[in-house]
Amino acid sequence: MSLIPRLIVAYDFSDPARRAFELGVFMGRQLEADVHIVTILDSSESNASTLSKELEDLGQLLEMRTCGTVKTDDLKIQCHALAGHPADAIVTLARELDAPLILCGTTGKGAVARTLLGSVSHELVHKSGAIVMSVP
């Protein structure tokens, strides 16, 4: 049994997130781990009446851009589109799945911008209890 049976890749459709996804697929194969790709619809920016449709559309887009691009004969991969505060939703999923590793892209914000705007990768390190790998 692998030390890392499951891993999560946080995906926001950026170039760093794409690289994190590619690394996640590689690591999933090497570790024989299940790979869970997750994107988050920030619920503070969404209308409650259209949330379900937005999540469905986001899930389809995520599937096309990630899971649908990988040959999965040797890899178990699953996509998740969730609503909520991004870091909190990712941490919740990681705990539900008992995933000890989270990969995420990083925008490379400096300390001042990170302090003012926050950083999902920074929050994941402090909130998750999992290993967090930030991919530039």
C-alpha cells in the first residue's frame, strides 16, 4: 500500500494549475494513488439561484480540461466542482477523502500582495494538515 493512496490537485484553470495537474497525474501513476482534481466556485461571488447550473457547467469544463485529457487505464482520476471559500472547500475535500497530499498552482504573488489579497496555497499550508506542494 502506498504512503499516499490519494492526492488532490486544486485547479483554477491557470497555467500553474495546469502544471500542478500534470505533476499530479505523474505522481498518481508513480505512487499508484487515486487523483482527485478539484475546482472551487467561490460562493461569495455566486447567485444562490444559479449555483447548481454554474457548478454543473464548471464541472463539465473541468472534466474537459483535465480528466478528459488523460488516458486512465493505469490511473484512477476523478473531477470535483465544489462551491465555497476555495481553501476551506479544498481542505474539507482532503479531509473527507483522507488525502495526505494537495498540489496547487501558485501565482507567485509577493509578500505584500499575498498579505492584502490572501493566497489559497498559503491558506492550504496552514489549514489542511496535509503535505501541500505549490507548483509555479
